[in-house]
Amino acid sequence: MMKYLIAGLGNIGDEYAATRHNIGFRIVDHYAAQKQTTFIDGRYGFTAHLRVKNAEIVLLKPSTFMNLSGMAVRYWLQKENIPTDNLLVIADDLNLPFGTLRLRMKGSDGGHNGLKNIESCLLTQSYSRLRFGIGSEFHKGGQIDFVLGQMSEQENSIISDKLPVTDEIITSFCLQGIERTMNLYNKK
């Protein structure tokens, strides 16, 4: 049986729950709810374990705060004996229009501190990531306030519409692999 780590990035705490930077948490929370599993508090994060067909899936919400996400990802990869090829990181992305989903096998951190720390801890850029576009509708110098800002009703509505697709992407990644999943979903 193949094992996978699906890491949704975000910041713990109620003040961050509805922010753009916490889309990764929101996506793995939705997936866990659809699969009727719950997260438990563990070292460096909250995890949920489940099976989908022949895949054993560990969902992770790091409790290290965004800038130290790599510590949690590295720890859970090692603890669960999961190869980096079976890692999918889910994060927000300022470089994509709001609601755009982009799946990649590797790449730069794109200025995202969570991805930067993961790259630093894993010593590679070669890990799969699902980026959820949050746009860049902010004034010069307003990036931090924007990513940590509360979302509008319209943005929340767009996310709700995309959550079933992100569920499909996670399942497809685990059952069909990154290349087939990219072919299926990057065209949409």
C-alpha cells in the first residue's frame, strides 16, 4: 500500500482562520470532512489518517506557523516513512488570479515563506505542490496585510466552489500520480 502526505499550509489560531494565507488548511479540512475523518493534535501539527482505495493518506496542518512549515513536513515524512515523491503541499499563491488552481511537480517558492522553508528543510525544490491563486489586489507594501486579511464574501464563495475540485485533485494525486493529475486538472 502506498502512503502519501498531503500538507495544507496555514497559521494556527482563530485570528488566522479565515485569511487568504490559510487556504491550505481550509482545503485539507474540507477533504477530511468529506472522508469523515478528524484531525488530532500531534508533534509539529494536526494530522488525520485515512485510506482511499490502495492509498494510505496522512493529512497535515502544521502547527509551526507558516514560516516554519518545513519542520512539520520533514518530521511527518520521516515519521510516516513517506518518500518526497508522495508529498503534496497545498498553499496560497499571490502570482495566480483568485481561484486559479495550479499543480506542479517542482518549482521555486515564488516568494512564499512556507514553501521557502519546506525547500530549505527538504533540501530540494522537487516536491509536488497545489497552488491556489489569491491574486495580488493590494497596494505596494500591503502584501502582508493582504495575505493575512479576511476574505470577502465573493472570495469565500469562489473557494467553496473550488473545494470539490481540490478534493478530486488530492484523490487523483494519490491514486493516479502527479503527471496524470496535472494533465487532468491544469487544463481546467
